[in-house]
Amino acid sequence: MRDKAGSCRAAFREYRSGANSSKAFPDQLLLINIKSNDPAEGRRLAEDLGKLPKARRGNLMAYGGDQPIAALRQALPDLRTMSRATLRSCCLQYVAVGWTGYMPSPCQNSVLLVPMNVGPWMWGWPNRFQRRLSKVNSVFFVVAPYHGGGFSQGIDGEEALRRLPEGFVGGISTDQIDTVAGLLQRNGQ
């Protein structure tokens, strides 16, 4: 039986080899989900990603368990990453000091999934916040409101899209890309 990482590694090898990468991922961002909390998976992914040119790695991001992301972040500090621990640390520190314009180190080289009900607590939300993140090689995606417990879901419908601030420039995390893309196109966004 193939492990979860095996199928990820096979897909990544195909991407890395360039076999179909120019068609599948032409100059687009690719978000890699490490589905375990095994630090060895982070080290293996770092080994593979480390073989890529820095420019190509610039289009890659990864998120997952605290341990593999810590290993990945240690090996490739310029790769944009996120785990529950880095997200929590970034958000708490930024809420405390973001009014100064300072971007705490956990927010640098990061991917942030920001629940729409947490976003207004982020200084400069959304556009100034996005510009500050961009200056430290980070990006954010808004997700559905967080109500405690597990993790927020994506933005999957028209009601949630209407709750985004006017002129929103950040990314949107969704599990319903066809629906959300259609709604955004219909609204001229």
C-alpha cells in the first residue's frame, strides 16, 4: 500500500522533472499540503524542493503539521509555509504590534489562512495588511469565519463573498472553485 507521501512525491517528481509542469503549472502558485505531522516528510520535501532553482521555488508554498513544516522551514527558510503553530504565532504577534508597521518573524515567508471574522483584527486589513505581507515574501488567503475547535472552511458561496471588504485584494481559499470563480466573474472581479 502506498503511503500518503508516496503519491505526493510521485506528483511532485512529475512536476520537478518538467514533464508536464509547463502545462500544469505555468508561472502559477502551487500550494502543497503535507497531510501528516511527521518531520521526516518535511525533510524529504525540503530535499526535493532544494534541488529546484530558487525562482521556481518562489511559486511554491506548503502547509501542514507543525513538525514537518518546522523541518521544511529550517531547511528552506525562504519557502512560504504555514502550520497551526506558525499561523497562531504570526496572528497573535501581529495583532499586538502591527499598528507600528512591524512584521513579526513568524509572519515572514508565510502562508496565512485568515478567517474573515479575524481579519478585522489584523492592522491594515485587508489591503495594507496584504502589502506588508508581500514585502516579507508572504501571502494570505481568507477563509470562512472561525468559531473555535477545528479549522475554518473555505469561502464557498455568494453570502460569504458578499462579506468580504470592498476592494478586497487578498486570496480566497475555497473548496468550490467553480462556484466561487463563477460568482467573482459575474461580479466583474
